[in-house]
Amino acid sequence: MNTLMQLPAFETLVALHAKDPAAYEEFRCQLLQSCIDSAPEIHRPSLALLRERMDDARADAATPIEAAAAASRLMVDSCVRLRAAMAPLATASAGLQTAVLLSKFRL
């Protein structure tokens, strides 16, 4: 399910937040849960945990800018961990490719 196609116009969301912050928050929570539910089952627990961490960071933030900065830090940390996990795979892959090429060109 493509949840982005279901989003109201930005101006509509701004107006909802201004008029009824609780309704906006409920919509936001439902949309996030819909995204998690539509993900492959194997990824749902990780996404739910990420959502919880993001919600905690938002709750701890004093301003929307602080909340955005906290979310950005979480994303950067995630990318750093992903890169660290992929580094051994890249090294192993390069070694395997080298071995295949060397064996291919040996006469």
C-alpha cells in the first residue's frame, strides 16, 4: 500500500494541527502504524522499535527543531551502523572477485 498517495495536502495538515492538535497526532500515529503494517513482516519489529525511539526523542525535545535534530541523529546513527555492518561484506566480496579474476586469467 502506498501511504504517500493517501496524504492530504500540506496546507490541510497544517490547518488540522492548528485547529485540533490531538486529531493531527492521531492521524500521524495511524499513518505511521499503516506504514509499519504494510512493510514486510520480517521488518515490522525493527520499524516498530524505530518508531518508539523516534517518539521518545520527540517527547524529550523542547522544540520542534530539537525533535528534528534528534530524528536526524537517529538516522545518521542507523546509517553508520549499516555501513559498519556492510564493510566486512564489501571486503569479502572484493576478495572473492579478485580470486575469480586471478583464476580466470591463469593459463
